[in-house]
Amino acid sequence: MTRFLQRACGLLLALAVGGAWAQDNAIESICANQQGGNVVLRVTMKEAPARPPIGFSITNPARIALDFGATANATGKSVQDVNLGDVRTVNVVQAGARTRLVLNLQRPLNYATAIDGRAVVVTVEGPGGIAPAPAAAPAPLAAAGARAPRHVLRDLDFRRGSNGEGRVVVDLPNGQVAVDVRQVGQQIQVDFLGTGLPPSLRRRLDVTDFGTPVSRITTTAQGENVRMLIDAQGNWEQTVYQSDTQLVIDVKPVKEDPNRPAGGGGGQSYRGEKLSFNFQNVEVRAALQAIADISGLNIITSDSVAGNLTLRLKDVPWDQALDVILQAKGLDMRKNGNVLWIAPKEELLTKEKLELEQKAQISDLEPLRSEIFQLNYQKAEAFRNVFGLDASGAASADSRNRVLSRRGSAIIDPRTNQLFVTDIASKIEDIRKLIQKVDIRTKQVLVEARLVEANDGFSRNLGAKLGFADMRGLRGGDAGYQLSGNQRAAVGGNITGVGEATGQIVPTTNWYNNTQLVNLPAAPINGTNAPSIAFSLFSSAANRFLNLELSALEADGKGKIISSPRVVTEDNVPAVIEQGVELPYQMASSSGATAVEFKKANLRLSVTPQVTPDGNVVLDVDVSKDSKGESTAAGFAINTQHVKTKVMVENGGTVVLGGIYQQSETNNVNKVPLLGDVPVVGNLFKSTARSTSKTELLVFITPKIVADRVQNPQQQ
């Protein structure tokens, strides 16, 4: 089985995964006949099909594939010989509940399908084109289409594969949509039968920038159907497969050896028609003539090709057989169109060497041309090394990178940014292509950095003062401070205020005896003194006092600082933006003299972006945020926050470059020994201070590729 049939089996097996399908129909027989120049295949089914099979064609090798859904192979064989016109054989491949018919052709041909009762009629074109299909054949399909609900395509996407292939992915409304794929010139034409196209998918996609053989995809509505045209360029081949409701069309590039007749050899696969040889002591010329008859190429053999060989090959592509013969006899070939010139390797190399020497001699005699190139984006001075010129404009000693010929010269004019080149015509054309590749608009990138600093602090301080005053014998009866009633206590803001109220403190006289037993007040927080409350217990004679002052202070603070520097620069060009202050400090020299120097404390962003071919951005970034710190004897300290890294980010995406998280907890207790450890009452003999602080720093970076221009969505 050929590689195409192996791929077909694999795809059909993939479609059958997930459950067994009911085989509602079956192919009973396949009959072929020739009507005029056309080949007509009549595929008889067990029951009348509701719609024609899904089909597509490929050109290399020439194949036509027809998929019958929910159909079994009841013919009893997998290969049927036809040998009519350009149709050789028909392969019948069944996988799961689907059956695929593969028509092997001698050359790419168009085809048409129609339904005639229980049979599907496949007409392959001949010299006169495809014969018209019977008028009554499409009636069952039209009637079925009128009853069936109309569906629309759900989505269309394009991707680039890992091997450089272009992949078109179409989301179908269901798995029963009839799809016809065929190649027309350098286009792939895909028809979705009985399917609508939403306005959002009615557009033209230019996918040239993906670097695949596909250049453009155009999707339009064609009456009751949808037509997609895939424009491709270069040498390519297509692969079409469907998985559930997803249709995938792969367009792969084909790298061919220009000196190989079918692109084979040199590590490439052979794609010629298979043949079998059994030669005994036959002349090399006769073997080459046999290959020429099969391949259809014109072969010119040098007079120096001689000798005999014995060759036995079975089912080998003819281009591989040709390589085997050439290698066995020390020969090589050169291809020009459909003409092959075969000669010994030494003879070909000698001829090519003479041709190169003649070209070199001709270049020394060829007339010179002059041309002026105006540069738009590049500086003319950048081409000085390309032309191998020194600062004075003369040829430099090291001119290995010189693109000019030995007779060529160039003048660089920085004022007008122009190049004046004089050289032979071929070199002038090479320089023009070089300038077209190099003198292009450079992409610009907007880089935005965000530094987020979050602070969360909490402090709580508790303290107490305890004192005793004894005023017995110090106050006369008439001078005593007698409170009326049964009052034995006083309350105030602090001990001083209570003392003035109870008479313990006289502003002008200090004649009492007040003993301070405990003096552990709450410490201030951020310069704020702790509020307090005082109590005083005294006797009825107001001559003995017990004073108590309690102080407490609690602080809770949260803060956030967001710094967001942003800068725009060209691709692969470093950019710097900064803002801040310069702090002076004294620097002593070895001689003893002092000088004032400055050190920066600023916010700085330094970045070098690189735009990748797939649209991502590689950033070499350096972000720092310095601020003025505490004052020291030598000057101010500088608080530094710095991140330097290299990272790849998608266009418009945001990444966290780094983060610093700090948390500190402090508990301080000052107390009177032993008394401070007594439960509950011990709080009167000690002061406590507890503080908690959290600091978090996060650095974000966001690159955005600046669009050259805003496109109109209707023009896409």
C-alpha cells in the first residue's frame, strides 16, 4: 500500500475512534467503462445514497479520493484494476464505518459525481473534458437539501506547523457536511456544499508573514455553498483530513533538488512511478533509454558514457533506479527543464569549472553601470563595512565581506543618506536586493514597568505609673484639704491632674511627700504620646494617697506606592528612562583634600527589546528604584530596590519579574521583677510594646508592539 493509502487508513481510523458507527449502507460492486474520452465508474450501493460522497484530489501523486460515510465495503476486495484512459486502479479502504475509494491516475484530472438510483456515478475527464451529468441525477440531493436545515461554518483559523507547513482549520457545523477539495493551478479550491457563511468569516486573510507556502485565504459564499480559495506559492503538497467536526488542510513545502528529475535523492523521498528491472549484462545507454521511455523525460547521454551492468530491481521508483545506475557507473546528471544531461562526474565538474572561469573573465571585461540608492530607514554609514571601505572611502585592507566586484566602487553621502554605486550589472542587482532586505521599517515596542510597594504596620504600647503620698503631720487642721461627704477616690487625665484636684500638688509649694513606686509609661509611636487615665484613692482626712496612671496607644497603618515608568524604543535598540534626585556626599582624596560628589537616588528603567518572528518579545530589562534613606554622619543612606533579568513575554502580556516579601514582629516588655509576673495585678508593674510590619514589592513588565498603522477590519 502506498504512503497515501497508509495516511488515508490512519485518518479514517482516527475518525472512527470514540464509538462504533452504524453501517447503514455498503458498496456492492464497482464497474468501469469508457465513454468517448471520459472514464465512467459506476459504484453500486446497497441502498440509494442520500448525497454524493465527500471527495478531494491531489496532484503528486495523482489521486482522487472519495469518502462514503456510514458505508461498508461489500465488494470482497481492496484493489480493482481499471486500466481505462488515465485511470489505472481503484483502492477500496474501510476503517470503522467509513469507506474511502482512491482512484490512482497517470496525471492530475478533474472529476464529477452524480447519483443514479442506487449507484454513484464518477466521471473522470478525458481529452474533451467532463461529460455533462444526467439532469435527473441531482434531484434527490436537491430534495434532501430542501428538507434539511441550513447550517453555517462556525470558525476559521490558520496556524503554522513545526515543519513550516500552513494549516487551515475549519470548524464545521456537523460531521456530515459535504466537502469537495481540489487543486486548480497554484490554488486549493475547497467547496462546502449546502453550508452558509456568517458575516464574520466572509473575509480575506493575508498570511504571508507566517512564512508558509500559503499566502492568502479567501472565503466567499457561492449560492447555497461556501467556497474557500487557498493561494500557495513555491513547491508544495497538500494533505486533507477531517476529525469529527474539524476539517484540516495542510500545505507542506517540498524541497526539491534542481538537478533531480523528480526532486528525489539527497535525503529526499523518491516520488517517481514504480517499475521493475531485470537486466543481465545490458549496456548503460540501453538502461537509460528504458528509464527515459517510462519517465517521459528527454535524456542526452555524453559520448564518454559506456559500459555494461547487471540490474535487478522490483517495485522501485524510476528516479531511484536512475540514481542507482548513475552511482554504479560513476555518472552524474544536470537538469534543464525536462531535459537531462548525463555524463561522468569528472566531465561535468570540468565543464562547470570552465564556465565559472569564463564568467570571471567576462566580469573583468563587462561594462560598468552606476546607480544611486536612496536609503529610507538605514544610515548610509552602516554600508561602509558592507562595501569594504575605510574612513577615507578607499578600499580597506580586510575586504572579505566586500560585496562589490574587484572593479566596483561606492561613494557614501551621509548628508543625503544616499549610496552611489558603480559596478557590473549583476553586482548592482545584488546590492539592490540587499538594500530591499535591510532598508526596512524597524518595529517599535512600548515597554511599561510597574513597581508596587505595599506596607502594612501595627503597633500597640501599654504602660502604668504607681505612686504613694503621705501628708500626715504636714498639714494643719485649718490648712487641711477636707473633701465633703464620703468621697474616697478621684479620677483625672494623669497623676498631676488628680493631684491638683485632691490637694496633693500645690503649684507654688512642694510640702508633701509623694513617692513614685512604678514609672513605666507607654512609649510614644511615630512621635505621638500615649493618652492616659489616672486614679487616686485617699483616706477621709485626705492625708494619705495611692495614685495610679494607665497609658495605652495603638497605631495601624497601610500604604501602597505604585511606580510606572514606560518607554518606547525600536527593536534591538536599548532605551533608558529615569527620574529622581542626586544626593551630595564628601569624598576624601589621598592628599587629604575633600570634594563633593553626587550619587543618584532615582527610579530607572533600562530595557532592550527583541521581537521574535512568532510575535513574542524578548526583554533584557534592568529596573531599579532607589530612595533617600536615613541620615548618617557621611550623608544620606540610599534604599535600593533592583531587578535585572532577561525574559520572553507575548505581545501585550504581563509577567512578574520578581518580588520581595518582608515581615517583622517585635515584642518588648519592661517590668518590675517578681511583681510584674503576678497574674492580672502584674500589669500595674510593667509596660509592653508590640509591633508588626509587612512590606511587599512586586515588579511587573508589559511589552506591546506598536502597530505601524491601524487596519480597517473590512479590508482584511
